Amino acid sequence: MFIENLKDPKAAELLSSDIAKLQGLLDDLKSLRAGAYPSRDTLRNAPFLDDYRVINRGIAALSGDVTGHPTISGTNEPMLSSPLFVVLKDIGAARTLSRWYRLGERASR
């Protein structure tokens, strides 16, 4: 999020959207700290990212071929995630600022 002018009519909408994303991330991080993994339903509904890699663009992110993403249509579409916060290799999941992802194979390159 970047806001230059708080008087811009879209500023409140942008702030509300980012607050909701950050609150969701905060809730998930608190659950992980308490030892609770995401539910099966949460992961079942999460986009699937195959041939993925963790990249650093000033902050860690995911890159790979995504299926089932709410704003990227198609199957196995290339994507770059929002900032990455957690990778849970043992259950094949990752949490970015925006959402959970189910992870497939890690890229070999």
C-alpha cells in the first residue's frame, strides 16, 4: 500500500483493504505461534503453487505456477506473490501477506 494523500476518496478504501489483509496475517501468525496449523478446509481452498521458489525482492516472496488463485485465472499461470512470511514444508503450505498457498514441488533451478 502506498498513499500520498489521505484526502483522496480511495485512501480509506485502500487502508481498509490493507488493514483486513494485515489482520488476517496477524491472526494466522498468532495461531502458528500457538502451535496451530491452518485447517484442512483453509488449505483445500488455497491456491496451488507448483514449480515454486522463494525469491528475494527486498523481502521474501514466492514465484511459481499457480492454479486456483482468486485474481489470476487459468491453470499453472506464472505469478509473483505478495511478501512471504512463513513456509511450512512439513505440511506443504506457505503464508504470504495476502493468503495461504498449498505448495507442490520446489523448483529445481
